[in-house]
Amino acid sequence: SEQEIEQFVSCFCGFAEISKPPWYSVPEEAARGSLVGNIVKDLGLTAEELSTRQVRLVPVGEKQYFQLDQHTGDLFVREQMDREELCGQSEPCLVRFDVLLEGPLQSFRAEVSLTDINDHAPVFLNKEIILKISETTKPKARFLLESAQDPDVGNNSVHHYNISSNGYFHIYTRQRSDGRRHAELVLDRELDREKQAEVVFSITAVDGGFPPRSGTAVIRVVVLDANDNIPVFTQNLYKVRVLENSSEDTLVAVVSAKDLDSGMNGEIAYSIVQNSEDNRETFKINSETGQIRLKKTLDYEEIKTYEIDVQATDGGGLSANCKVEVGVQDVNDNAPEVTITSLTSSLSEAAPLNTVVALFSVRDRDSGDNGRTSCELLGEQPFSILPLVGEAYALVTLEALDREKVSGYNVTVRATVDAGSPPLTTTQTFTVDISDVNDNAPVFNQTSYTMFVRENNIPGVLVGAISAADSDAGPNAKVTYSLRPVYPAEQDPCSCISVNSENGHVFVLRPLDYEQVRQLEVLVSATDAGSPPLSTNVTVRLLVVDENDNAPLVLHPAQDSSPPSSELVPASAEVGDLVTKVVAVDADSGQNSWLSFHLLRATDPGLFAVGSQNGEVRLRRPVTERDAVKQKLEVLVRDNGRPPLSATAALNVLLLNGLSQEHLPQQELAVQDEDSSLTIYLIVSLVFVSLLFFTSVAAFVACKVFKRKELKGGHVLYGTCNLQSSLADGAAAGTLPHAYCYEINLTTGSGNSEFKFLKPILPSLPPQHSGTGRGVADTEDFPPVQNSMGDAALDISGTPPVRHFNGLPFN
């Protein structure tokens, strides 16, 4: 049931969880890559289990602070950790993670303790601590001070406090029940305010780290006294001037009084003695700061001057008075007026400097200094204001214009009454449009274009598009496309490619043949409609993609020869011997030209095999007497295109019993059975030696002389005509182009008599080519091939490279 399965999985996953998790310790802010420990050894795992069980770390939280080396099992710090950020003042500070293993599934909980380092100094929240102490306070009185804050824990937190020398106090450090320490200030002797109103000294908090860190604050002790002095104003008369258009709550004046007493006796409260209704409705005063503000706006035409009586009273009831005179000042309350008299709605970007853009005038209804005006442009503009006669001004161009950067400007003219009090301003905004001129050529979105088309394409096929943009506007930005000759000497561009003049689409107008043309390059011009027109050229490269449209072509054997050539195979040929090789090519490229060879049909399909990759025709089984002498084969050559194309090669093979196995071509000699050949030659040699011992010495000497003459001149064992008549069919087929006549020379200098088969005697060649001595004429060009008799050599030359059984002598 599902319940049983869940119980099984729960037991299976938790059976290996250990009761005491691995525990490590690392200092906070340890550098990345710091070694923590080897968790694999601590869990009792092997190096093989580390790789096969896919050990990985799963963080308990949002961030992974450690990483595991999958090869050694070492645990390293991945991210720096701040103990104060992770745990605050809690102790110990533990970072936990799970170790997960597979096959079987196991999980382990690991803990890393972050030890505190002294990376924080004590800090006072208030840099200045103010204490108010009466001068009548008795010595040994204690005053609790603000504690310094240190995020570190243990010995790295605040350890003790010190104060600088002051003559009145000393510091005492106490420890709370939670281990934290705080400071108390103890009075050593009585204070006297008349001698010293304030006592200022510093306090320093020092932690217990190594090296120790510290933080400092200032203690200001204010000595309190009795009320035996009255308030005194700094001035008996305050004179101020206020603008008539001042808004409500505007500050008018600030009065100030001092009292030599301290504490409540030195605290002063300000008030206005309401000696008139106008003062009560117009002004107000802050009782603590002495600031006098407006309760309503002033009017110069109604009241030009106000007199205000202000009273200062201390905490003991003593008071003093002063007078404030407020004069109302007339202001400029008429703003200037700006009037546009002429404006050019559209300005050419080719306009020269100092071209007039607009004419305007400025007028102020005030008189005197309040009527004098000035004008200026706001913001950075390519224009300037030129004063004209009277109140008239002209706006002219200051810099060259570029419509492509800025197509229009919002020009703001500000008129100001400089001498007014306060100065008033008026702004007037109007728009100046910049008209375009054809000063930018089209720009293509690519430096060159490469397009592809499959060969044998449909005429008029779309192969791509080009695009150019002109930053000008209107007709100057209209782009048309056309073909241009790649080289100046060319009269006309390529006739097989066309470009749509409106949208830049590129078409191929006629079918292309990859085997004839693999790529084309044309030059396309983008021209705008400006006056004069501007243009830009770009190269378009068209690559023709090959299609499988060419069937393989058989090069060998020649299929058009008459009569067809035949390959000769001796009856003694063995399995795997090379008969011939079909050579074919494909005009296509890539995988379309990859050829494979298959035996399509044959007189005896089981006698031959064709290599699918190299086209080699080899014997599949030994030749028997029942096999037909003339074998016909048809080999299929197929390419790798889609769909594939193929061609066939017809072969004729003659199975001849009269060919000797010892005289196979050089490439076949390596596969002969050397042991059986050696045995035959040894028997012949023994018989020959025995016959020599039964002859007389004279006959033996005469025989030696005769043999030496043979080495010099050579002896023909087979006539040219006889061999050619025996192999008439093969010679007619072109398989045996030379007469197969050989010189057989018997040497006497060898310990065991041996045969050497040298190069054939060619009747058509001059006599000197038959050679002298041992009969080897061109041994450097045709090195001898080792035969089955050990050091006997076979040297055959003049044989066509594609004939593999040519030149074999009859037994």
C-alpha cells in the first residue's frame, strides 16, 4: 500500500542519519577557499563512495556558504560570513547544512561554528553626552552614563571605560548580569557654577580584543544655579524692513534675551505686548525662539511702519522689554511683457550664422529702476539674442544646425526686470522647425551581404534582401536600389541577379549550376532622391549550394572500350585476393559526392565481394573447377545525395588454370603461404644437388662455365609468340599490354640453388634493356619483391597500375 511504501522510504532515507552531526569551527570572515575540514573522513566514507554516491551539500537556508571538493572530500569556505550579520549577539553562532548521498539515499546534518573576531570597535550612539548637575550636589553622587555599543561578543565586546582628567569626576565600570559592562560617573568634589559653569571631558570605551579597539564620546556637565538675575535683551530697539508682497508666515525679525541664571531660572519666554489691534492681527512671536512672523500680508499703501513691544520673562518671574520697528517696503509688482513681432516657422539646416529667426519686443509698465528689462535664452540653444533699437530684440543663429541630430527647438525667452525689487520675470516660448537638406548618404545595415541559393533554382527565386537607411527626411530619405559593375571596366553588372529598386529584394533570374559557378559577387548601390542624389555601394555575395544532380562517373574499368577489357584471375588465387578496383568520381561536392560500391549482379554472386567504401573487387571464396572461366560482374556505384544517384560498372573476369600462384603481383605476394612454396623448392634443390654429385668433374666444370655465360647474356625459356598465342584473348582485351617472357638465371654462388625472376624481355625495346650480369636493369626504380624462397627476388616492370593479375607465367 502507499502507506507502507512511505514508511519504507522514510526508514530508508533516515536510517543513516547520525545522532551527533559533524561539527567544525571556522573564524568569521574567513577568506574564500579556506579549509574547514574533510567531511568524507568524518562521515566514514571512502574515496570511491565520494564519486559513486554523488555527495553534495544542501544549505539550511537561502545561501550556501560552503563547497565540497568532489575528489578529496575537503570542505572549503565558498562565501565570507559575518557572525554579527548571521547571529547578532547570539552565542554560539552555528551555520548548518545537510550532506546528501545517493545509492542508497542518506542525509547527514553538519554544523559549523563561527568564532568571533574583534572586527568592530565600541561606538557611542551620541557623540556628546550632556548632564545637568546642580552645584549643590554632594560628592560621591553617581550618575548613570550611556553605554557604548559593540556588536562583537565575549572578550571582544566592551571591557572597561576611561575618562580624561577633569578635577571633578572619576569613572566606575560595572558589569550586568548578562555580562555586559556599563559606566557610572562619580562626583569627587562640589561644583561651583560661579567658578565653572560647565565641565567638559571625554569618555573612552575599550573592548577586550587583541589588539583592543576603542570608541570615544564627549561628556558635557552643565552646572545648575539659583535665580538671582533678570533677562537682558541683546538690543533695546530692533529695526527691520519687510516687502509688502511678503507671504503669510514670513519671518520678520528675531529677538534674543539672556539670563545669567541656570536651569528653570535661566529659561526665557517671549511675548508681544498687544498695544494695538493692527499689531495683534499682523504679527506673532515664538515664545521659545523669539521669532516674529507675519500672520497676514502687508500693504505699503495702508501702513508703512509698525512698532511692536516684546517682553522676555524667566522662570522665576523676572522680565524685560524691547521695541521692534517694522518698515514696509514697496516692491515691483508688474511683470515685463514679451511680444513676438516676426517668426520664421521653418529654418533650413544649411542656414548660415547670424540668420534672423525671430523678432520680438519687451515692455514693463513700471517706471524707474523697476522698468529696466533684460532678455536671455533658457537652456543650451544654437541661437543668441541680439539687442536692437529701443525695446526690440532679434533671435539669430549662433551655430551650424543639423536636422539629423535635432529636428526642432523650443526656444524660451526670459525677460527680467533687473533693477526691480524683487525682480520679476516673464517667459515666452515658441517653436523653430529645422528643414532638411540632402547632406547624408544612405547607410546599409551591414557592411556586406552573403546569400545562398540552391543550384537548379527556379528562375526569379527570392534569395534575400538588403536594406539601407537615410537619416535625412522626406524625398532626401527615399532610397532606391540598383546593380553596379563590380569593376569599373565592366560595362554591365551580372545578368543573372536582379534587385528590386523599392524594397531591396534580391532575385536570381536563371538557374545556376554549382559545378560551373559556385559563387557570384555583385555591387548594389543605394541612392536617395535628394538633389544632388547621394549613394552608397555594398557587396552582395551569392553562394550556390550544391544539389545532388550528377550521377557518379566510372573511370575504371572503362565502360566504352570495345571489346571490353577482362581481368585475369589464376585458379590458385586465395580468398581475399584483389581482382580489380572500380574507380568512380562524382562532380557534386560534400556528402553528394560520397560514393559507395555494391555488387549488383554477377555470374556467380558468391565468388566475388565488393568493398563498399573503396570499390575493391576481391575473391570471396576459392576458385573451383566448376566455376565458369568467364565471369561477368555488374557493380553499382551510388552517391550519398538525397535522393541518391547511381551508375553501374560492367566487369569481365577470366579464371585461368595456367597461371602460377608464385607469380602473383607484388601486392598479393604477402598473403601467400610461404611454408608450402619453400618445401617445394627445397625438394627441387636436393634433387638437383644429388644429380651434380653423380656427374663427372669435367661435366660439372663445363656446366659452371655454361651457367656463367647465361648470367652475362641471359637465356629465353619462352618465346614471345608462344606466350602471346596462349593468351590471345587477354592481349586483345588490353589486359596484357606487353609480352610476358622472362629470363630464368640459375646462380651458383648461393648455398642453395635458387631462382630469380627478373624483368620481362620486351621485344619492342632495344637490346640493352635486357640487362647484363644478373639481368637486373632498373632495380632502383622497381625494387625486387621477396618471394616464398626467402631471398629470391621478383622484379616486374611495365605493368599497368590497375591490372592485378597481369604478368603471371605459366607452370
